Amino acid sequence: MTKLNRQFYNSHPTIVARNLLGCVLCVQQPDGSVKKGVIVETEAYRQDEESCHAFRGVTKRSKTLFMKEGTLYVYFTYGMHYCVNIVTECEGIGSAVLIRALEPIFGDDIKICSGPAKLCKALGITTEFNEIDTCADNSLVWIEAYKNISDSNIVQTTRIGIKKAIELPWRFYIKDNKSVSKK
């Protein structure tokens, strides 16, 4: 498999969100092993819409969203969960793709990664991973090209779990995949 380069992420987040489906998220563990999962669900966010953390500009929390494309943006939510995003477009534009669900290539439980908090827990992703450059050599986290998903196997719908800009059809997932999170 080929590691995705910075150019892959240098597009509008809806394009990257769709193109990430079928790619493999890889996270090196403290023991040196690597946990992997096929990305089966994503959501796009951009600074010009209210549900994006970058909507109010650069803040202590959102500054990572304005970094170079391919950077991880990991945040803590509801006082108990982590969510992992990959920054898109170019430095200075606040946009990212939330990785919502993985089909694990480890473990037996297909539901282990069927949501953004579940996948972070399963892979050991915390805010310590915030600002990791997935395109850098020897990165602890990277994404690899794996399989091309045809348009007929992709569902595009509105995002879930948000209260603002809910009308935007910026959620993408692989049709009939059992690891996709539930509404």
C-alpha cells in the first residue's frame, strides 16, 4: 500500500472525505505494533460553516485546523471522548475531515470502530496525537491508499451529531458496511 502524500489532502474537505473511503488509517502503538482500519465513514468541515471548529477563526482549540494539510486535529468532546480529523486544503484555511468509522483490520468485533469516539479508543488516539503530520517520514499515524470505492457504493448524506449547518450533505459512507456508525 502507498502512504498518502500532502497533495491528496490539498482539496476541498468534501472531496477528501469522499476519497478517504477505502483508505487505511494506521496508528503505531507504544509496543511498536501497528493497528489498522479501513475508513468507511467520514464527514467534511470547513471554516465558512457554523459547525466547524474553525468558524470563529484561529483559537487555542482551532489553530490546528489552519495548519498544513495532512495534519491530525484531535479534540476532546463531551468530557469523555476523542475525535480524530485530518486537515485539508492548504495552510491558513480551516478545514478538515472527521474520520467517523473504520472497519478494523485487527480484533474480532466489527462494532469496535463504528463511531469517532470508538475508533479513537480502539486505536489509542488521544489529544497527544494532535498536530501529528501524517505525511512526515516516521510518523506515528499515517493513511495508506487501499481500495477504490465506486460512486455507486458511496452514500452521501447530511452530517450527524451536530446542531448547526445540519443541512449540508457532507457525510460520506460505504453503502451496507456494518462498521458505519448509527444515527
